[in-house]
Amino acid sequence: MARTVMKRDDGSNRRFIWIFGAILMGLSLHGVSLQAQETGESEALRDMTGYDGVIEAERQTVIAAEVSGRVVAVSVHPGERIRKNQIMIRLDERAVDQNVAAKVAQERAVRATLEVATREYERQNQLFAKGYISQAALDRAEARFKTTKAQTEAQLAESSALRAQAGYYVLRAPFDGIVAEVPVSLGDMAQPGRTLVSFYDPSHLRVTAQVPESMILSSSTTVPSRLELKGAGMKAQWIIPTYVTVLPTADPSSHTVQVRLGLPGDALHPLGRPGTFVRAWFPSGDSTREVLWIPLSAVVHRAEMTGVYVRDREGHPLLRQVRLGRVLEQQVEILSGVSPGEQVVPEAQRALTQGR
């Protein structure tokens, strides 16, 4: 890996850096155990490349209205933890209650009619057996019985469907989770298909990242990786994923594949929520690339130019434009502009003072 050696200048007694480029060692992608690891191992990450990823919920649900009705109760709010079967939204069900009551009355009527038709058919059967009525009379009685029975079954099916529809007016959580969004308010009119609540299971999160094909050998390869969660003003949290899944298809336009990395169930970091950007680190695929690292304090920003002070043969600091790469703790990678063996002033402000 890259090393920085601090040394004293013979003339000015000022410190400078000898930069050495280390050849990246090829990392085997086979048989690596993905286990928990302590955070802050920046040295190990020097041989890795980071890619932007985003946290997704493996189990998330959008509850939409299946019937029309006015919202009469909103019992949850975004960020709230909910339990399975907990009531989240209620719609006005007075109209359907009236319909159910009417159907119940009709149900009683058709049941009574069916009972009469059944007794009549049985009586006609007995009379036919004794030879008191003709076959035609028995056939008519049987037809009336079958018609009444079919009408009764249809009425009961309608009543059952209406009772099931009544359940659509009370929305309950299908599993434990956290409410992500409630895009309705009390008094809103819900129509079939309109989203009322969305929520997710925080114990089943994953990170998805688009990674170049060259970085991944195959979908069956065990890929050693790390996840970096970091927010403004907060120390980075390093997580070893519980699993790494490489999807078997690639994007032909970008030549990348999607990699999914599981977050442990106990990684309920304040930043660990769906939509949060994460840095996913994978072993560098280029085993011959030289990596140069310098302190962040050596970097100078002037307008749109980024540079560092490099000492010439006489030891004078000269500003040179560079292109920066990864940042790990207080050091930054140099992609171009400086060669191995050159001397970079570690404190840019000191070089500015010297040049005045």
C-alpha cells in the first residue's frame, strides 16, 4: 500500500513528503468470510474502490385504497413504528354499512323463500310417488326449487362480497414496520388506487450499487466488501454486509452490474433508512495501478483549479494541478499530476507563506 515518509529538509528545516506508489496486490475473490469487523480500517480500504449505493427496504408495502370513501381517521404518522394488524387509516363506511344491512334483510327473505320451495318440492315428490300428480307437475316443482336455490346462493355471495368490502374501509398493517409516508389528511377523498400509507420493515434493509463488470468476476463469486455510512458532521460507520448478491444481468450502456449487499438487522443507524446514499467498497480490479496518497492539508483550491505544491530540484515549492480521487480520513488519493518519488509540501499554507 502507499506509504508517506516524513523527513526534514536540509536547508529550511521544513518537513516534506516522499510519495511512494505501491502496486495494488490482487485480492482473491473466492472464499472470503463476510463477518462483523471493527470500524475505521482505512489502511485495508486503500486497495479497494468505492461506489455510490443507496439503501433499500427488502420488504416495503404501499397501502392503496380499494374503495371510494372519505378519510375519517389517520392514526399513524411518518417515522412511527407500527405493529402488525395495527389500524392506520379509516374511511367513511356508513354507506357500505347501510348496504350491508339491506343485504342482510334480503338474505333473510331469500332463505325463507328457499325453505318454502324446498318443502313444496318434497311434498310434490311424495305425491308423485303415490301416483297423485303427473310427471309434469313434479318437474315444475323441481324447477321452482332449483331456481329459488340458485337465487339464494347468488344473494348470499353478494352479501359475502359486501361484507368483505366493508373490511377495505379499515386499513391495517400487514407486518411490523416503520411508516415512511402518509400522503393523505383527514377529510381527503380516497379513490381506488390512491396511495394512503407506505411503510417498510427496518430489520430487512439492503444496499444496491452499480459496479463495473470488471470489478466482479461472476454472480457466484464471494465478493469481500464494506459499506460506509456517513452523514454531515458524523463519523463514518463501517459495516460488513451480511450477504453480497451479484445480479446475473448487466447494463449494456454503462457496462455495470447491480450488486445487492445486506445490512445486518442490528444496523439501525440513524442514517440507515431507505433512500440514504452509502459508499460500497470493493477490491480494486487493477493489480498494476499505482496509488499515491497525500494529506488533505497539502491540497490547494484556486477557483476551479485543484493543485499541490511540489518541490523542484532546488527545493522550491511549485504549484501543480492534480486530479483527486478517494478520501480516507485525513488523506486523499492522487489520480494524476504527481509521480512517485516527487516531494509534495504537506502543508499548503506553509508553502504559500514561503512563496511570499
